[in-house]
Amino acid sequence: MKYLLTNHPQCHFLRLQVKRHPLLSELDDAALEELAEMLVVQDGQRGECLLEQGEHELRQYFVLEGLLKRIVTSPQGREMTLRFAGEGDFETFYDAWRRRDAAPYSVVCAARSCIASLTMSEWCTFLARHPAARQAFHDHVVALGETLVEHAVGLLLLDAPARVDAFSRQHPQLMERLVQRDLASHLNLSAETLCRLSRRAECRVAKVAA
């Protein structure tokens, strides 16, 4: 179910979560109140699609709780998970909005989640009125682009065990939260290959512990 933040039964608690979001934490009370009037809050179940690839009603998402995944689907129907966004992170369609394109990927709940969102048009209009927030957002978008490029290069240069090892070192907080199918999709591996590598890693850890 979706609520305007200002009408949500847990409005006061959610306002605090929004205020603590790293992308919004520098906003003053007046700006936060302005943003709150536009935010829609929803709970999403694992596997629920928030916005599908090809849609034109683009939105900006702030993850308050849970975990989102960005999925791209090829013309042949093959899906690949490009990234994950947990608490304090966000998902955006800013580049597509600037180009006036449809959504180039889908945003799906990788776990039960609580998300606040608004349309890209509302978000960009808000940023135009708040230069400091706009600069912070643009810096985050640039960093996100660099991370996506690094991941793509890793898929080309690293073999399967190295991909799993690199992800576990860079994102240890996600290893226990992700289902193997999602992680396999992100690392461009089959679920069987990932399962085999995971068992090998568990055996190594057990031997070291012994």
C-alpha cells in the first residue's frame, strides 16, 4: 500500500528516517518539509517490481529499509542484476529523465523493503531550488556510475572465483542478505556455479577453523 508521507500512520518515524538518509541529511527543516509533501512511502515484498524497464513514469527512490536491485533485460529476455541498493542508498532514473527516455532497467525489491519516492520531475525541480542538495546528488550519481563501470570491467577481467571473492570483500554486509539467484545474476554466473564456489569457500573456512 502507498501513502503520502504526510498521511502515513508512522509519519513521524518515517520523517526521521528520511532526515537521516545520507543524501538528505544536510537539508534544513524547511527543505525537508517541502520534500515530505511530495514523498510517497510504500512497503515492497521481495520480488515486487517498483518500476519496469520501458516505463516512462520515472521516479527517484530512497531506501529507508530493505534492499533493492537494478535489473536489465536483454531483447532475448535474459536478465542481469546490475547493482543492489540497501538502507541509506537510492535508485534513480536521472540520466533517462534528462534524455527523455524510457526506463533502461527495472527496480525490484531484493528483500522486504520500505521505500520513499517521488517523480523525477518533482525531484529535479526540488534540486533546482536547493543547490547544495543538487551538488550532493550529482556527486552520488557520478560515484554510482564509476561503481557500475568498475563492476562491468570486473566481469570481463575476473574469473568466477575472483568475482565471488571480490564481491564478498567489497560488500560483506550483503553476502548474508542476498539469495543466491540474485548474487549469481549480479556476477554473471549460473546458480550452480555460484553454489559450487560457495561450498568450496565454506570448506576452506572450516579447514582453517579446524
